[in-house]
Amino acid sequence: MDVRLYSMPGSHAARTGQLLFDHKGIEYKRTDLLPVVSWAVLKALRFPGVTVPAAKIDGERVQGTRAIAQALERLKPEPPLYPADAERRRAVEEAERWGDEELQQRVREIFLWSARKDSSGLVGYLDGSKIGMPHGVAAKTAGPFIALDARSRGATDENVRRAIEVFPSMLQRIDDWIAEGILGGEPPNAADLQIAPSICLAMSLDDLRPAIEGRPAAQFATHIVRHFPGRTPAVLPSEWLAPLAAPTG
């Protein structure tokens, strides 16, 4: 199987794409793209959208984590990404959808807002990537690209405050799914691989890490993603962070 995976350093969605191929034991060649620049590259490669992960699998273009999961399940059914039991499969697919459409976006908004305010930690997210230039140079010149990416992704003050407000309930949902066995089983399923990278990206933010550490969600995420490079200093206003200290229930 001839596979080229287009990824992005620090992207939780891109990490899910890598995990999906790794889970299936499918070898791939990876091309790392930088924010904003990736839009032009993916358009030139005739992908339908401008987001990562994007993959060419034996010439077929597949874009997005769930689309890639479905394609890989069809091309190589073993090991499976979804339970054989229909009811359990529906639960895993709902968790996967939620991780893709809701959790991923909320964490992305918080990360981009924070990175725009303080880009000093960006070089860490480039660890292990091949981007065609020194990592230090890329990090120092990333400011305008991060700002543009943040605007395009809706990382506004209002959206980020809302993301922080709902984040505790999102963590609780993950903890509940772990307790129910929907997440955290062996071998991992598509929802595990979808959700864990988002939690690891959130844990790379000094503002969010204390609210996650010690929870089942943290242990689950770091078991799936053994190394997620990068760290962003605390930059969020203290009043925005108040919901993280409030009890959930």
C-alpha cells in the first residue's frame, strides 16, 4: 500500500491521523506542513479541503480523521477500529464524532488563542518534524501565521471563554466514557485515537493542565499518546479560568 500522510506539527487532529495508520500497522511517508502554508499545498494537491490530516492512499485522496478511519477499516479490517457489537459500535462512533466535531474544536480555539498571545513555546511543538527549515527560525516567524490561523478557526475571546466554560463538562464526559468501557479498552478503538490527542494538546497548555492531571482522562490520553511535544505558558486571564476550578456534576 502506497501512503502519503500530510500532517502538521502540534496538531491534535494530525496526531490522530498518524495513530490510525499506526494502529492498522500500515507504513506511510509523512509530509509535515506549517499552518496557513498548508492551505495552498493541500489545494495544489487537489484535496477537497485545507485541513490535516490528509492522505493519499494508493492514489485516493482521503481527508479528515473520521474519513481516514473509515477508509482504513475498509482497506484493512484487522485490527478493527470499531467493536463488532452494533450497540457498542454506535457508542464508539458517537464518541468519535463528538471528539472530532466538538472537543477538537474547543481545544483548538484555546490553543490558538494562547499561542497567539505567547509564541515562546511554539518551537517545542516542532520536535520530530521535518519542515524544511530550522525549527527556531520557523517558531520565530510563526506569529503572523498563528494569528491568521486563529482568526480562520474562530479563536475569538468570546469563543475561547465559552470553550473554557464547557471544558470541565467535556472532561467529565470522557471520564464517564472510560468508566463505561467506551474509551480506554484494549486494543484502542477509533474514539480513543480521536479523543486522546486533543487531551494531550490541552495538557500542553499550562493554563489547562492542572484541571486535567489526576483525572482518568489524563491517564487515558497519555497511555494512547506516549509523547506529545510542546508547552504553552499560562496566558489566559484568571477570570476566564474560574470554571476550571468549579466542581462538575
